[in-house]
Amino acid sequence: MIQVDQALAIVAANSSKMPVKKIKVAKALGYVLAETIYSPIDMPPFRQSAMDGYAFIHSDLTSLAVVGISQAGDYSNSTLEKNEAIRIYTGAYIPDAADTVVMQEHVTVKGGSITIDKVPPVTINVRNKGEQIEKGAVVLEKNTVISAAAVGFLAGLGIVTVKVYSKPKVGIIVTGNELVAVGKKLPKGKIYESNAVMLAAALKSVGINKPVIFKVKDSLKATAKVIESCLTQFDVILISGGISVGDYDFVKEALVQNGVEELFYKINQKPGKPLFFGKKEDKLVFALPGNPASSLTCFYVYVLAALKKRLGLTNIHLPKMSRKISAAYNNTTGKTLFLKGFYSDHDVRVLESQSSAMLNTFSTANCFITIPNDVTAIAANEEVTIIPFN
Ligand code: AMP
Ligand code: MG
């Protein structure tokens, strides 16, 4: 059985970037750039006023005749004398002759002229050509996630399309004869299916919004068939349940039948020990334990990293922090623990229920507290590593 760090390294080494595609900037939110973008223009493309006010040639004179007007969107390059000003608005073209804009709140208007009440410093309220970015300069580096601000920045530079890594198509296969879809009546002996919806919700954090969900009974034939079909359609396949050692756990055998290469099976951790990770060509398969808390823990720790790698990100693991633990904790398992915890600015608390079958405290947890397999006891107030996940 491998350790957590080995498993993480295997996931990173075997997850390849998705193919590159061109996409309209307007639809690129959440994608990762597969190219460095250089600015095709100076931004702003001309000297702009940063204020509603008056453009003038900075001097000792405070009484100026208003000889023209420049509204945002207009272009007129009026000439100016030292005792003249142009009425100007935010974003408007500043005539080449002017070097300063006084804001309208600092002038008194009398007929066709103004008196400057408070002479501003020279060049104030002028946005210079190329002040934000010059033509040819780097706009965004390769591997940057495209945020809403980035969409605006790119569009503002007149960029229509960018090259990004495609998003992986994800299929979720849910196994278990005991599972009933929510909304249906719950017969004796059955439980509601919750892993598929939970994993689909968790996928949204990396912008994967439409995984396709398949439900399959605990039968080798049916499981092998659905895996075969998913291998032709999806880049990443998540399988829930059926990966343990029970007589009705058929996932492992079904994967072998389909030629999925095992990269690891079972990790020295709790919860989530029976995680299987495999691949066929560039398709990745995670067979997650059915217990809901195990399933989600494996998703956060391993599946997310694989997805981020496929999406083109370079930082693929959830960031770690440290906090003082509020009470002593003993690890008698010899396994790495991913405890459900709640951290504040000051400390972190281990939540009450740590059962891999239960989501009751996971639902209010905001982090894992990781306890390494070789650490047996932690004293109250000792620093521990936490992995925030919300
Ligand atoms: P398994 O890994 O298939 O042996 O399942 C382990 C435990 O998780 C069993 O108690 C299952 O009933 C439960 N379980 C498996 N799949 C799901 C699911 N999709 N939703 C809720 N519970 C599940
Ligand atoms: Mg099962």
C-alpha cells in the first residue's frame, strides 16, 4: 500500500494537459490560457481625461476662456493658448496641446470662462497613452486562469479569441443496488443516492458544470459495459462505490476487463483507503470508495489535482496552512488522517463525527486537518497542517 505523497505524485505524473483550442474571450471564463497574450494596442490608445473638468496648459494663469469641448468618443485635436481651456469629460481625447485636467469641482464657471480655484499639479488627471499596457507587452501569461477581470482586460484590448486548454469531459458512474434517486419513495433496505450529486457539485469548483451521470447495478457485466462506453466518451471517469473487497464489488474487475491500467489501488490513509487510480491512453479513471465522506475526501485530495493538471493549471494541490489544534489528538491507526475540521483565524478544531460513512460534520467543515501516518500523538495547541476546501 502506498503513502499519500506517493499517490499524489502518481496522480500528477499521469494527468496530461487537455488539447488546446481557440475560444471566444466572451466565453473563456474559468479556462486556462495555453498561450502568453501580448497586447495588440496601446491602452489607453490615446491620452484620456481621468475626470470631468477642463483641459489646459499648466501655468500661473487661473482665468481661462473655454474654447472647445471634448466628450468621450469625440475626436477633435483643438489648438490651445495658455489662457484657454477645453471642456472635457472622463475618457475623452485630450488635445495634444493640453497637459493637465482640472476637475470641474475645482473651478468656478462664469459665462464662457472659468477661474481655477485650486490649481492642480501639472499632468494631473491625464491617463497617458499606453499607461495601462503598451503595444507588445505581456497581457497575461500562459497558464493563467481567465477570471472575469481577465475577460474584461482582453476584450478592452480588442482581443477576440484566445488559446486555452479544453475542459475535460467528466462521466460519473454510480454503483449500488441499494441506491434510490432523491425524490422517489424510499423502500425498506434502500438509501438515497448522494455521491453523484455531491461530486457533480464539487466539480463546479473547477468550472466543470455538466458531468454525465450513469447508474449501474452491482453486476460485473453491467459495470464493465458502462465503463467501456464511458472510456469512449470522457476524459476523466469517476466511479462511486464497488471498489472494496466485498462479494458485490465489481468495479476493479470491470476496469481490468476494459484494459484500464492500474496506477495505484489503496492508499495508507483514512478515510479513502480503497481509492483506485488508473488510466487508459490519456483517459483517467478514479474509482472512489462508496462511503460518502471517503468519496469526497478522495475527490478533494486526488481528483481535483488531476482535473487541475488536465485543465492546464500549474498549482494543482489545495494550498496548505497551519493552525494550532484546539485539543489533543491521538492517531493510533498508522495511517495519514484527513480529519474534518473547522478553522478560524486563531485555531482549528477537530469536528465530532469522523465516520467515513457520514456527511453530517463534513457539511459544516471548512478544512481537512492532516495528521501524517507516522505521528501518533498531537498535544493541544500544537501546530497542525490544514487544507481549507471551501
Ligand atoms: P461500497 O463502496 O459500494 O461498498 O459502499 C460503501 C458504503 O457507501 C455503503 O454503505 C453504501 O451504501 C454507501 N454508498 C455507496 N454509494 C453511495 C452513493 N452513491 N450514495 C450514498 N451512499 C453510497
Ligand atoms: Mg456498493
